[in-house]
Amino acid sequence: MKKLFYLALFVLFLYLPVFAETFIYGQADFVPDGDTVILKSGKSVRYIGIDTPETDHEKHNHQFYALNAKELNRKMIENKRLKIVFGKNKKDRYGRYLGYVYLPNGKMMNELMLENGMGWFYYHRDNKKFKKRFLTIQQKAMDQSKGIWSYIAGKSKMVILNKSSFRFHDPECRNMTAKSKKFSYVSEAFYKGYSPAGRCIRNIFKYGE
């Protein structure tokens, strides 16, 4: 009997990933910005595959278009039952859940924010399921100068591309690696699927504009 018991435990251990939680339902309680929602359960969910301009909750010195993105996010998910499908990596380093957020009508918020030009495609090697799809949606929004892209189109700033991380850097960025050699215009970098490195966003999206 003991052997059967331990064998059953072993089999259960092998199949635990299959039974692991892959999605949850929840309702929005607070929307801090364009790519995050805090559910009534207390869970903070970060939209996978996109990034939006940052809101400054302390000094209220927001990045360009940050409040537009936040407001659209709020309007679309307010009082709605959301389905959050987790990515390969369930959480980020800040403890936020990473998910594809679906409205009751089946539309995905990650895509809708890109479609309306409220943010940009954000590549991550561990959660790249919709990479081509997201980038195609962004490129269409860029071609139509929607939202933030009407601002980016006028930027002739040169940046340096990092092909391994799919980030681009300001030429003065201290975090540039030796591999980051290729120059490109900001708009071209976005169109190819690159996104700004964290510390370089402020140089591209000036605070207070």
C-alpha cells in the first residue's frame, strides 16, 4: 500500500503544472496607468506585451499621453468582468501578475491599447506568444498616426538598437552594451518592434509636455 501511495504522489507531482492556474476572473478596482489594473481581489495585473507612458503619482508630472492611456484603459474595463490569462511567466519582479486581459466581448485589452495608439509593443523573450500580432497592430496605428504616434512621427532623434533585448537606447545612456551599435530613428525603431530601455524613456517622452 505504501508503494502505491508514494507512486500516486509521484504521478501527481509530475502533472501538477497541468493543473496549475492558467487564468482568473476579476473586476477592476483601480487603474493606475494604461497598462495595469488592480482587481477587487487585490491582485495587480500588468498587461503582457505592451508598455504605455508613465504616470507620476507623487509629483503628477506625467509623461506625454500617460493620462490619455490611463483614461482609455479605465473606461474600457470599468464595471466589467475581466478574464486574465497568464503568460509563461506568471509574475514579474515586482510581484504583479502578467496577463492577457480579455473583456466580456472577447476583445483583448493588450491589443486595444495598441490599436488606439496608447502605447507600444514591448518584447519579452519569456512572454512572446502574440509578438507578430501585437507588432502588426502597432504598425497599423503608426501608419494612421493614432494617439501617441502623431507625436513620435515628429521626432528625428537618433537612438541605438540592442538586437538581443529588442530595446533602444539614448546615445548618452549609461546602460548601453558593446553589442548596441546600430543607429536608427526613434520612429523606425518602434516600427521594427524595439521599445525604449527603462532609463531612456524620459529622454523620448519628456515629463510635463
